[in-house]
Amino acid sequence: MIRVEWVRQTRRLRTWACFAGLAAVPIIFSIASYVDPPRERRETNVFTLLTASGLNLAIVALFFMSQFFLVVVVAAFGGESVSGEATWGTARYLLVRPVSRVRLVLSKIFVAYVLAIISVLVIMAAGLASGIIAFGWKDALIIDRSLLFPLPVPVPAMEMFWRLFYGGAYVALMMLTVVCIGVFLSTLTDSTAAAVVGTVVTIVTSNVLGALPGLRSVKPFLPTRYWDEWHNLYATSTLQDMWKGAASTLIWSTLITVFAVWRFRRKDILS
Amino acid sequence: MTGTTAIEAVGLSKRFGAVHAVQDLSFVVEHGQICGLLGPNGAGKTTTVRMIVGLIRANEGHATLLGEAVRPSAKVLRRVGLLVEKPAFVPYLSGMRNLQLHWTAGGDPWPPSGLDDALDLANLGAAIDRKVKGYSQGMRQRLGIAQAVMHRPELLVLDEPTNGMDPAETRRMRVGVAELASRGTTILLSSHLLAEVEQICSHVLVVDKGTLVAAGTVADIIGTGQLVDLEVGDAPSATALLQATPGVLSVAPSERGLVVELDGMRRSELVSTLVHAGIAVETVMPRRRLEDAYLSIVEGEG
């Protein structure tokens, strides 16, 4: 079933259009930064350092895309999975083939997640390639937060490359929650649009709650609470919250998957 | 094959909120039968079909297919072919690729044993390698039937199989379905085309408002009316004879001969009576068709 789902998704124009869109934004970002570099500012952040090296630009591209665009694309992969079968009417034929409902949901999650990982790789590859062309492969700058005022400090290119790799891996892991929410919602509705929008709204709501000044007791349990911890890879900060983020994602994803399977096993297939 | 029952439904009921789609529905389809499932729109035919293949959970009752209890994704479904409501395919893949993915999704090696026969029945020619989004409704329907029969199922459940087909396609499909039945495939055929059901089916189930209102052989269902069109060599003599024969209620002239209303007498007995009296019988046909019988059953229920 995984191979069947893989063929169905990779033969689809929409999948390639999503990858093309994800690749295009970092490339446009590189061109824009090359043509009109960001001006010197008093404060130091990842954006002010993006022209220091092609690696810096790749980091900024990943940072920028992971905030929303990547979430929308991954929500589309997850949200369309089961509801897409309902839209086409193919679910009933798969289930009487018969394909077990548990296997169907797990296969959908697996393939949607592989597509999410590829999406992250596409962003990183496009950002790195266009960044190196524009600003070269050279030592990068990260932010030293141990000082009173954050200042840029150099990091060897190869070390920065591995930091970028770990950052991408962390973002990809965070996307597992988005995939699982998307698949869960697509077991609740036959409307792909509703499942995709519902997934994005869920993530945005979690981010908004996380940004509110109050709600201290709730924040550690939000699915997006630790999403941005990978930013510390590009500063001299502690990385221990990344482990909490990984644990939180795995717990959330497991719980949501269990709900998705439970729901789909009991669902009447009317489409 | 285990026993002689292909489909058994026992007290099936399904509610959607306050609406009772199917209520206490029980029926049996024996091996080798071609059974028509008739009923007006909203009668519960599709809900019934979905319950017996495990797509919908019954609130009450249960069903067995080929002697095995039906539950979602039951193994027995591998021996069943299904076309329900309308065929469904991934539009951006070719017809053949759709068949292949559908088949391999079940974990079996491609191709299935009956693929060539199924493709012959579908008669899609080179179009089988074109994307499904370019297919007409009739072509999709034929591909749907190919998908349902490509593994030589023991039981075939078809819901409006000739929907969208032109007359030639319809006829080809009817012949194909009859051939499958002649090889021992049990067929449950849900259709609005009563002439089609009358031509293909040996048995009929009539459902209305979610309940079974009639069941039996096509001849039994049609025969309840007892009106017979008769063409004979000597109409006056036949009229006089039949008016004096027990089991005949009335005899009246018609455009083609006589209309005889029987009261319990079988058509074979009617012919025998006339032939023994030396009256040649050209044709004897039930005056009611399945359509008449169906309408009187359904409207009588209303």
C-alpha cells in the first residue's frame, strides 16, 4: 500500500508544483538579497547576516519558509491524504479490495511524511545552491548571545553546513505533527479543503496561544511550543530544548495517529 | 465454496441520525443466482450494498458473504468484485495504471488471473493506456466493471453497471455479465433499468423505504398478475373452451388474439388444455412485464 500511495502522489502534478514553489522562494530570496543586500542595522539577527555566506542564506531561507509556507504545503500533503480518496470515491474500492483501514491510514501518514521531508530538503538544497552562487561557500556568521549585545562570530563553513543539516532535520521532525493533524482531520471530513485549512488553523492557533503573554501552564503542552528551538543552532545558545521539542512532537504525533486510526476504523464510507 | 449461500443478510438496520435508511432487512442470494436489487431512489439499495461489503456498519443485524461474516476489510472480500454507485479512479493515471494500483494495493502480484477477459469485456482498446480524466462516463463505467471482474470473483456486486453506456456498450456488457454468470459467478445487480433486470436476472429483491417488500424469481414476481396474451389458430373456439375451464377468470379479445385472466392456473396448463382440444397455440406471453409488477408492488406499498 505504501508503494501504491507513493506512485499516486509522485505521479501527481500538484506534488511537483509544491516542490517547485518551495524551491522558488529561496532562489528568489537569494536573487533579491544579491541585488539589494540588507542594510547595516544596530541589532544583529539572522536576517542581517544572510549575505555573509551562502550557508547563512540557506539558514534564513529555512527559517523563513518553516514559519508558514512549509506548514501549508505539508498540511496539503496530510490533509489531502484520506479526504482525497473520498473526493475521488476511490476509498470504497480500496477498502473492499480489501486494504485494512489501519494500514491505509498508516501508509498515508508515512508517504505524506516522506513528502514533508523531501519538502525540507528542497528548501535547504535550493537555499544552499542559490546562496553559494550568490554569496559563496565560505565561513558563516552566527550570533554570540553570551554578550550584553548579540554580536556575530565566525563559524567554519563545514561546521555551519552540519548545523544547517541538523536544523533541517529538526524542522522535518516538527512537520510530523502537521502531517498527523492533516491525516486526522482528513478522516473526519470528505472535503480536502476543510482538512488542509483546518490543519493550518490548528497550527496557527497553537502558535498564537504560544505567543500570548499569559497561559504559562498551557504553553509547554502546545504542539508548536518547541518548534523554533532549532534557531539556537545559529547562535551560541543551549540546545537542550530541542530534545524537549523532539519528545513533544513524537508524543503529539503518536496520540493524533491513534485518534486518526480509531476514527477511520469506525467511519461509515459514504463517499 | 462453503455451502450454497452467496449473500445472507439478517435483520440489517441502518440509521443516519433520525432517518432509518434500512430497517430489519433480511434476504438470501444463493450461489449461481443473478439477483436484481430494485427499489425507488432513496429506498436503501446502496446503503444495503455498502453494509453487505463492510463499508457501512449496521446498527443492527449482520451479513455473510460466501459463508463468512462481513466486517470491514474482511478477507472474504478478496473473492468479491464490486462496482458501487459509480466507478472511481485516480484521474491523472491511465486506466491500466489504475487497475494495477488497485490490484497491488491488496498485496497481490500483478496481473490478476482474469485481466485479459476483463479487458475484453471493457473493450477500451488503446484507451486503456490513456489518462482516465479523458474518459467518457461510459468508458469509466466499463473500466469499473473490468476492475470488479479482473480477479474472477465468485460474487459480483454491480450497482447501475450500464449507467452512461450507449446501447451497443450496454448490450455487450449484458452479454458479458450473463457469461460470467454462466461460469458460476453469483451476481447481485442493482439497477433502475427494469428491462435490463428482467433480461439478465433469475431472481429479484424489491426494497422500498428501507424494507424488503418482495423477493423471488423474476417469473414469480411478474406472474402475480396472471394476465396472459394468447395467439391461437381458432380464437372463437379457444374463447368458448377457456370460459368453461376452471382456473380461468375471463377471456377477452385483443389486437393480437385473446387476453386471458388466470386464477391459479399455470401458463403451461393453459397451453396443454388448448392443445388437447386441438387448438393451435402460436404464442403465450405474460401480459405484465417486470415494470408493471414492480410499480404495483412499490405503489401498493405507498
